[in-house]
Amino acid sequence: MNFPVARRMWWLLQQALREVVQQRFAWILGCTALVMIAGASVLREFNFGAEEGRFLRDFVEATLALWGTVMAIMLNVAMVQGGVEQGSLVMTFMRGVRRHEWLLSRWVAVGVALAWLTVLGYLTLGGLLAWHGHAVPVVELAGAGGRMFLRLALVSSFALTACAVSRGLLLATGLALSLTLAAQLSSILQWAGRHGGAAARWGWQAIDWVVPAFRVLDSGTNALHALIYAASYAVLYALLACALFSRREI
Amino acid sequence: MTSAQPLAIRAESLVKNYQTDWKGRRHRALAGVSFGVFSGSVCGLVGPNGSGKSTTLKLLAGLMQPDAGRCEIHGQTAEKARESGRVGYLPEALGLPAYLTGREFLRGFAQLGCLRGIEEKITGALALVGLEAAAGRRMGEYSKGMRQRLGLAQAVLGGPAVVLLDEPASGLDPRATAQLGAAIRQLREQGQTVLLSSHYLPQAEEWCDQVVLLDGGRVVFDGSIATVATSGGLQNLYLERTVP
């Protein structure tokens, strides 16, 4: 007799979250906040005048986007590939856990970690704006935080799929980075598709269908559309990862 | 052990290939492995490196699917037996989370397996492998031998009918090896069936009722320990039947 699925998933999620904490994630969060505060202090040395608030925001968001992408990929690789290589997941499977349950629990745990990172980043940004005497647009920052989280969740889905399909750490990291890059450069890909020959057009079109475009998550787009778009792609990639991982030999 | 005893483990014409590269080249790990293990006995799976011992155990544990053939545990498919908790498995590569204590580690698996009387079962498993005193310590402080014994405790937790052990004596000192032998004998006394792979021929001879010798993904000898003795011992059989 085994746990019902929901309780089993909860158990797996708790273990996965514990592993995230063991990857020194709290330290990483602390260091991220410190880097943002230190960077903002350096920025104050320059005279941006009335534009200072915007520069601060751009700096924190760029840091968060880059650091969040690194974290989304590295955490997935460490938790999925690490589990496979150490053999610890085999013992879990012997207790009736299904492969997709194990994989999804890791994905959700990384998602929770990325949510913490996003919340911390935007709280730091709000604090920095207030500290430097600028107005804090709470609703606007909350919306931007949501979009940032969706972007990182997509990167996490790419990394999960890359881990499911590749056996080595480097290959998984490279594949996840390639997908992230394609998503980031979607505007250029679209332009190249429009101006290239027939083969290029079809090639770029295929990439445009397979890889979601980060430009859809920009602040100018409709929030609901961005949410549905990113969530759909993230879930599709996670399901693809489950299907691939179920067939993989361990 | 008599032929009237039911078979606990049945491997029938198992074939398994591994893809070795992107071009689709395949390596045949098992080329029609067949054998059976009687209920309540201890069987040793021996053979050179790459002979297919670990692959056979993984197939019997229901962790992989064979390309051809079938494997049964007490009449169930290996996968069903795994899902119903009738098989315990000690993998060769044993990664244990360093931040958990031995008892916490076993408790997690006991909860996952929905076992009743969790604490008594954990205490029983720890006593079997002689780790009661170290159960409260974090696994990061464990020696290789202690980790191996804890892995064995995990495999026998909840009293599965069949226990599969992949190189259980690997990295153990003589005292720990003797403890492992005692644990395996106790499992047999409790009526559990044990299939273990080993490179240590004297231990296999001492612990097992039956020996299956693999070479190149094929069974080159399958017989009782009495037959092994009349054939001049396991070492002799190994050197005679396997290709250098």
C-alpha cells in the first residue's frame, strides 16, 4: 500500500524544498540582496538626475533576470541530474513513486525558490527606491515581479526538459541556455524570419512556435495574455520533460 | 531448499541493449538470461565486470524494461511488485543526503511506503545492520561501510518478500562484512528471498544457497552451492567458465 498521489507529492515536495535549502539557497538570496544594495550605492555616485529611479530599477531587474536565469538552470541541474547520478532517486522509486511525480516535485520546488528570489529582488528594489527618496509604485512593481517570475518559471521549464533529455551536466546546462537564448532573442529571430529566404523563414517560424518569446512578457503586453502564454508553455515543457524522463534509463 | 518450493524470482530470456551513442549504436548487456530463485533462499549473482549483474538486478527491481523476455517476482511483473512494495533494492551507487540522520532517512522511506508501526520497523532494520547507536547521527558523518549498511536497512525496511542487493559488500571492512553476512542469514531465516551480486567469491560461497554465474550477458552456470562444491569451488568455476 502506498501514499495517495497528493500526499506522496507533498512528501516529495517537502524533500525537494529541503534539498533546495541544502544547496545554500538562503546564502544565495542574502548575497543577491547585498549585490543589489552595493550596486545601487555605486550607481548613486553617478549623477542620473531625475532618471535615477529608472536606472535603479533597470539595474535591479537586470541583475534579477541574469541571476534568476543562472539559478533556475543550476538548481534544476543540481537537483535532477544530481539525483540521477547519486542513485538516491532509485530508492525513492522503489517505494512506489512514479518518475513524473519525482520530477514535478523538483520543478515545483525550484519554482518556489525562484518565487522567493523574485519577491526578495523586488522588495530590495522598493526599499532602495524609498531609501533614495523616490516614489515606490507598489502595484507596478508587483506586476513587474509577476512577469519576472513567469520568465524565470519558463527558464526553469527549459532546464527541466534539458535535464530529462540529456545525461551530462554540461549538455543539460548548454541545452537550457540555448533555449533561454532563443526565447530572449525572439524579436531578432522574428525579424530574421521575415527578411530571410523560404528555408530561413520556415526555420525561424518553427523556433518561434517551439520556443516561447520573452518579449510577450514585456510590460507593454496584456497581463492576462502574458500569464496564460507563459503558464501554457511552462506546463507544456514540464509535461514534455515528464514524458522524456519516464523513458530514460537510470 | 527443494524443487517443491515456489519460485520467488523468475527471469526468462532477458535481453537488454543500451544505446551507446547518438548514432544509435547499441551494446548488448544481456543476451537471453534465464534463471529462477526459490522462495526463502539466498542466490548470488557473480561474474566479471560488465557481465550484466547490475542490469539483471535493475530489471528485476522493475526500474527498467527488458527489450525481450520477462521477469516475475512471486508471479507479479517486476514493475507491479515494485509498486506494491514487495521488493527491496540496494543500488550499487548509493547517494545519501548528508544533512539527514540515519533514522530520519529511514523514516522518510517508511512514510512513503505507508508502513504501519514505523518506529518499530525502523528500529528492527537498524538492529539488523548494527546501526542503532549511529542512527541519530547525520549521514555526512558516516563511513562508507555505515552508509552501505544503512542502504541495506533501507532495502529491508518493511520486510519486502524479495531483497535485491547490488554489490552489498563493496567497501566494507571484515567486521562489517561479517555483520552483513549475519544480516543476510537472518533475512533467510525470516523467509525472505535474497538475490545479491558480488565480486567476492568466498563470501558468495559462504552466504548463498544458489549461484548464477554470468559472463558476457549470458548465464554460464546456474546451480546450488552443493553443485558448486562438487565442481571444485566457485573460484574454479569462475576461472573455467568466464572468458578473460
